[in-house]
Amino acid sequence: MKTISFSGTNKPCILETASSVGKKEGEGNLAPYYDNIFTDSRLSEKSWEKAESKLLKTNLTTLLNKAGEKAENIDLVFCGDLLNQCISSNFGLVDFHIPFFGLYGACSTFVEGMILAAMAVHGGYAKKAVAITSSHFCSSERQYRFPLEYGGQRTPTAQWTVTGSGAALIGTGGKIEITHATVGKIVDYGITDANNMGAAMAPAAIESIKQHFEDRNLSPDYFDYVVTGDLGHIGMQVAYDQLKKYGIDLKDRYIDCGDKIFDKEAQDVHAGGSGCGCCASVFSSWLYHLLKEKKCKRILLAATGALMSPTSSFQGESIPGIAHCVAIERSEN
Amino acid sequence: MKTISFSGTNKPCILETASSVGKKEGEGNLAPYYDNIFTDSRLSEKSWEKAESKLLKTNLTTLLNKAGEKAENIDLVFCGDLLNQCISSNFGLVDFHIPFFGLYGACSTFVEGMILAAMAVHGGYAKKAVAITSSHFCSSERQYRFPLEYGGQRTPTAQWTVTGSGAALIGTGGKIEITHATVGKIVDYGITDANNMGAAMAPAAIESIKQHFEDRNLSPDYFDYVVTGDLGHIGMQVAYDQLKKYGIDLKDRYIDCGDKIFDKEAQDVHAGGSGCGCCASVFSSWLYHLLKEKKCKRILLAATGALMSPTSSFQGESIPGIAHCVAIERSEN
């Protein structure tokens, strides 16, 4: 599959975004750009899973309110999260009655949803579609690592799952267009350290970004920013160096959402942020703001996902990665 | 969202299918129609999860061989399963290097994948796309219920997760067309019994089938068969009765894959089969055979999914359901 071009009629556009995050994210680098910051990690719910569902639900409500849309006018919603059987999505969406495609792409899910929503709008299957994802530090720690009460020590390469949800309303007639998409392939370099996800996902990001540049025959300075999802400080260095070797020297154009979301000095998150809500909330807040306010014109968003589970790691399997790319460009007029 | 129509150019067709199942399924009602029957539930692997991945991998290889296709000619694969973080799909697909959209729709995933593959082909984003899913009795029992060694008693309403994988190659120029699709909404009637999934999923099936008939203004005898995914003996009776009340009397046209796959008398599976591999393997073997051999002309396939997890059930949540429908029709010529 080569990079998909959304040209001609029904050009898919991002009409609105919404972002809702937790306390730690609200104290990070992008604090001024979020729609909702919840200082209570539980969001008044009885469990972390219910809290995450509520975060996603609140964020979708915020998106609809900002866009002045009712749920019944949304034709399709593409949604996923990190929890087993995607229960944050399932319970978060139940009250909206929107036709629903459930996705699992680990931390790449937000861009996976954007690509499918763009296809649905461009192909004429939906007038308006939503891509939305969530993650929650506490529900993820419990599911993937240790109960919080255990107080486990984190390794320097570990990333911090973002408590956040990002959502994008995709339709036609806007100025911020989704022009191209590169659907990721599963890439497995045999990395088995579940505490070094950035390194596991970097090869997939490198492959998809390289493919995108090659398919469109772009020079390295075409995009204002090339943004990876959540490689973190370690994985982003791997991606930057390898892309440079391939002739794609991104210089100061390269951003990683996991690197950007937290304050490296003041917030102790080790290798950076991660999770389905990481690139979703960074794009839906700050990056969309940059595009909308004409502070930049072209962004390549490459969300990365580690396609493992605790069970596969216990069984000695490696960590396959995937990266989906969308090119998002503000039209001239 | 109303029912989607795939009319005009690029009509999406099912060009080939493949089905691979376990021993018990191979002793069931549809034994003559499967491509592969594995009498070793482990498929020579060291864990149930690896066995399920291998089942899916083998089935995709079989599909490509039957169709005379190479993996590099497949533009997109839509794939999902029941395991946490969909590891059967992730590890099963890693060697194929096909651009990949990971899905989670519980037992509705096969039709979810077919709809998205049909959109991708009809919209011109893929020339050839594959929808594939798997489930495995042993990996599901361990994850959702009890370790097999525990020897837990099953309730009469419990369903038996099918060990199976079904796959469909979707492209253009064939005779068996995907003409319409109704994307499901999440429906929650407050059912909390995780051992009675059929009842939990029936309302979603009823709603989606009703919507499909209404949107297309069809009479109850339009389809040769209306097929639900895996409501089992109990859920299918609920669906049949309620649809009749809505004026859609399906009489002897109604089939449920979970009811059909096992021999009720000879095989002790209680309420019938279930799982991502249930409607996938039933469609990809017997139903596709009926269409291809001109034994029937029109099928409505309504795959149902229960959108819960053990965690959500432990936390007292209800079981939301979803049902996606595709109309599959053999063209006249």
C-alpha cells in the first residue's frame, strides 16, 4: 500500500478538536491549550476504569459542544483505548448512540481513527465522523505493570501513561485538511524490554515516515513539524538519527508528543509520556492550535503503537510496533 | 447514520474466503466446508495464545493461496480478536507486512472488518483488502473465565468460544457483492450476567437488523437468510420473536452462527458457539459456499459483540452489545 491521497471532492478536514487531561498533564508544557483539566484523577468515579470512561465521555461532549453539533448528526465514531476489550471506549460512548467502529492500535489508535474517519468522509460514507481515544495513568499501571499501592520503582527508560483524551471532528468544508495518510505495517525488531517502549516503536515510526516522504517525493523541510506519537526521549533520538541517515534530516522540525507533554525538569516522568491519550491530547490541544492560529501550515502526525500485552511479554514474545501517519495541512485560502 | 450503499463503480466483492478451525468445530455441523481442521488445539505451540496466532496466520496464508495472491498485493488488512490488546492479530500478522488496521468489536469484529474493507475498496483506497478474525476456546476460557485445569461447571446459558479463524478477500470484479452495510450503535439493556451473552447481544442485533430493513424498505423475505453472529439458542429466540413483533417475520430464513456451528445433540456446548471466530468461520466456509454454488442469493450477516471485559463485570457494569450488518448478494450475471 502506498500513501493514500485524499484529493478531489469531499476533502476531509478537521473541523474541531477537544482535549481533556489529568492533573499532571495540566501542570505540563501544554497547560494553556487543554479544554478540560481534571485535578481529581478519579473524576468522582469509584474505579480508574470508570474514571477513564468518564474522561472520554466528557471529552466527546466537549467536542460536540465546541462544534455546536448534536450526537445524532455524527455519522460514525472511531474510538479505542488501552484497556482490555477497550472498555473505556465502550462504556464512554454508550450514551451517545453514534454508529461505532471499535479500534485497537495501542498508542497509534488516534491516528488510525483519523485515517478511517478521513476515508469515511472522503468516500462519502459519513458527512461527519469523530476520532477519539483515551488513556489513564492509573488504569494502565494496574493493567500493564503494578498496582499503584505497590509503589514499584520505574526504570529510566519507562514512560508515563498520559491521563488524557483527544478528539477530532472530521468533515468537509474546513481549512485544516487531512491530505494524505500512510497506513502502518507491523514492524518487529525483536525488542523484548516492556519498559523501553520507545525503542520498540521507533523502527515502525522510521519506516512509516520514510514511506510517506518517499511516496510523495517530499524534501525534509516540507512539513513545519514531523510529530511522532510517544517515542519519548530515547525512542525519538533513535528515530531522528535513523531518518537523518535515510536523508530525511528533520533538524528542529521534529517533535515527539511524549517528549513535549511533560516538563522534563519539573516533572519526573523518566523517558516521557505515552498512551492512546498522549498524541491525541497533544494534537487536539496545542498542535491544532498552531494550525488554526496560522503559526504553522503543515504537520505530519505519526502515531506509534506497541502491539504487545502483559501475557505476550510473560511468554517471552518481542514487542511489535506500528506507526500510522496523517499529513495535516492548512489550505491557502 | 443510515445504512451505507456500495453502489456505482468499484463495487466491493468477496473474491475468496478461508476458514480454519479446531477439532470440536471440525466434528460439528459444518465439517465438510472448512479449509483446515486442526485436531491439536495447541497447533504445536507452547501456549494457547501462540496457538491462536498461528491459527490466524495459517488461515491468512490459506486465503492468499486459494486466491493465488501474494501478501504484497494486499493493500490493507482489517483484523481483530478477543485477546487483551489483540495479540492474536498482532503476532499472527507480523510476518505478512501488510498495512494493518487493528479492530476491537468483540464477536462483531469480522463484519466490522468486512464493512471497513468494503469502504476501502469502494472508496478507492485499496484494490484488495482482507478482513480476518480469530478466537480460541482455550485462550478465551483462561482470559475471561477460569483456567481449563480448574474444570469449572458451565451454566446452561453459557456459550462455547469457537476455535476458528475466518477470512475474506475483498476486491472488485467478483460476483458476490457487499451491497450495503449498517454500522452498529452500542446498545445497553442493563444485562449483567456474563454467562448469558446471547441475551445481552440480542437487543443490538434486533436494532441493527430492523434499521437495515427499514432503511432499504425491504420485505421480510428479501434475504434467503438473515444470519446473526453468535446469539446462541437463547439469544436467537429473543431476536426472532422481537423482530417478528416489529413486522419482520423471518420464519425459516433465520440462522444464528453460534446455533449452527455445533451439533446440538452430539456436542455439549450448552447455548451454542461464540467468539470472533464463530461467524467468521461459518461465513467463510458454509455461507460463502451457499452463495458461490448458487444455493442462495442474498444473505444479511449481522455479527454481534458483547462489549464487556472481566474487569467491567467485576465492577458491576452491565454488558453493552453491538451488531454490524452487511448485505451480501450474488449478482445476476
